[in-house]
Amino acid sequence: MKKTALYKKHVDSGGKMVDFAGFMMPVSYTGIVNEHETVREKVGLFDVSHMGEIEITGDRALEFADYAVTNSVEALDNGRICYTVCCRNDGGILDDLLAYRFSSDRILLVANAANYQKIYRHLSGIAWDDIEVTDRSAGIGQIAVQGPLSLDLLLRSDLCTPVRDQLEELDYYHFFTLLNDGEEVIISRTGYTGEKGYEVYMPEGQIIRAWEDFMEKGKEMEALPAGLGARDTLRFEAGYCLYGHEIDEETSPLEARLSWVVKLDKEDFVGKEALVEQKKNKPERKLIGLEMTDKGIPRQGFDIYTGGEKVGRITSGTFSPTLRKPLAMALIKRSVSRKIKDFEIDVRGKMKNAKRIKLPFYPGRVKD
């Protein structure tokens, strides 16, 4: 079992440690709801060092990255980021990623912990002769600072004192780098919570000092460490897909409300032919939002019915801490009319009523 550099900090802070994608990670410290509300109202710190960082370099790095993913990396300016997916030839999703453009000859892809080795093998297998694909994950730690007070916290930190002006001007899905003790640190205006936030990538040897400083400087604003549980409820309310739930190798981005990251007008990319055909013929499924009208919590894998016909399954479901009601995301048959609003969910053998509602459940404040 792998441990991040912050493992002892989590244990000392009362973190409840669990196995997640081969890493011992904190699921919560003071309780999922408390951590969730702290991120919504103030600021929370997440250790996301388990994520994978894969670097693509070479004279045609930009061109290759654009071919490897569905979104347009070539359209980015240096210092910008895009959310994208990496597909199989048949359009199934291998993973969802962030693509960072440093220059035309250096691109960084950030992958999920459970998938980054798969993505590394996939990219290495399709890489052109003049392209180098390098797994940087082992040497990089990452802290996500999320919430309305995230900028205030970073501006107080020792790390960001020399770059205050750059940080204050940093727009959503942009990033910059700085040297700290002679080593590269990346600060990006990104996150997975639906709140304003930042993600800081740094050498593992520096991350404990940064975490301690963030926690110390955050005391006045009641900053808390937050675990995987709150990260999941936060992303769920914001309608963000989670690999293994809304998306996987048997699901296409067109089914999962991710058509906006699929640039079919690009000259070519892996999976383009299949996705062009799927758009023409319409995807078999679509992702919708549901609210329970009966008592009960909808969970992943529960079957959904309408008119006595099974039409889909729950991909994610929980009691929303912000909206105070049980909600779910679900993949249902494309043939189900938009006019149909009422569904039944098989909740452990009992049929419970639910109604269709708009996604995302929580509009988010990422650009505040």
C-alpha cells in the first residue's frame, strides 16, 4: 500500500485512513458534512498527491497531446489548462484528465490515481518516435486549496509571498510556475469541488512544510483538512463526473454530458471515428439528475424504472449536505422522452419514487 508524503500528518490530525486506488488516504477527519460545509463556506485542504502526472515532451508534443485526447490542447495558450478525456478507439473513456500547456514542446497530463499507470502505458504505446512520455508521479506531491477563502489563504502563505501579484491575477483554468528552493512549483486555478480553488504541485520533499504553513496561516479563517468523503460529495453536487461512476471504458463522453470536451472538428484524435458515428446515430444513453420524492438514499448501481420498464441505473447518489435532500446522477436510455419526469428506483428491493431535475445540482462558484 502506497502512502503520500503527508500520511503522518493525516494520522496525527485524526484522519480515518482507507485504501483508495492503492494509496492509504484520509476519508475524513472531523466528519464528511463538517468538511464539506467548511469548503463551501470557508476553505479546506485536500492531499491529492495520489493523482498521476504524465509529461509529454518533444518538438511535436503539442500535436501528439492533441491527438491523444478529445479536447483541443493546440487551442490553448501557454499557461492555460483544459479538461478533457482520453478515449479508446471505440470511444470508451480510459480516463478524464487535465492538460497543462507549458509550451509547444511540453505538456503535462494529470490523471486519476486508479488510472494513471493505464494512461501512461496507453500513451507510451501510441507515442510517435520523436515523442517522450514520462511518468512524473512518484516525485510530485499535490495540495488542493478549495473554498471561498482559498485565495486569502494562499496570499498569506510563505510559498506565495513572492508571487502575490501573479496569484491575484490568475484566472480560472490558468496556471503559472515558480521556483521554490530551486525546484519547480505549479499553481493552478483548478479544483474538483465547485468552489473557487487552487491546486499546488510541488516536489514531495517540500509538501510537508507547505501543508503545515497552509494549516497555520489558515487558523484565523477556520481552515480544515478535508478527506475523500467530502471531495466526493462536493464534486457530486457540482455535477462533476467520477471515473468508475459516471464514466468508464464502456461509457462515451457523449453519453456523460461531456460532448463539450469532444472537438469533432479536430483533424484526428483517438476515438474520433467512433464518436462521429455515435453523434450521428445518437448515443444509447444519457446522464440525468434525480431527486428522491420518497424517503431513501439512491446509491450507485440501483436500477431505475419508468412505466414498469427498467431504463437505467444510478451512477452516484447521496444525501446532499448543501441542498439537504437525497439526489442522484443516473445513466438512462436515450429513448426515454424528456417529457418523462417521474421514475422509480429499486432501493434494496423497495420501489421508491424520484423525479428528474436539472444538472448540476449546485451551480458552483469556481469563477468568483
